[in-house]
Amino acid sequence: MSDRAPSLRSSLASLNLPAEAGEHLAARSALLDGTYREVAARVLAGCARCVTRPPPRTE
């Protein structure tokens, strides 16, 4: 990374990314996990409504 280090640091800085990715990735991972769990809970709640209250027949 010796010759590329200044270029890499400049590129990361232009994207507002830290030079060390660990903390940044951990924060993004936590955000993704929370979002996934929220969406999954909504899907499961929607499925429960479908199973307990089927839509009325239109025939």
C-alpha cells in the first residue's frame, strides 16, 4: 500500500469513508441487521393477518 496509500486515502476521504473499515462496517452491519429485522417482523405480521382473516370472496 506504500505507493497507493496517498491515492487510497484521498479516494476514501472523497467518499467520506474512514481509512480503517472495521468500525464503519460494524455500524453499517448493525443498521442493516436492524432494518432486516424490522421488515421481517412486518412481513410476518402481514402473513398472520392473512392466515387469521382471509380476504372476502368476490364470487
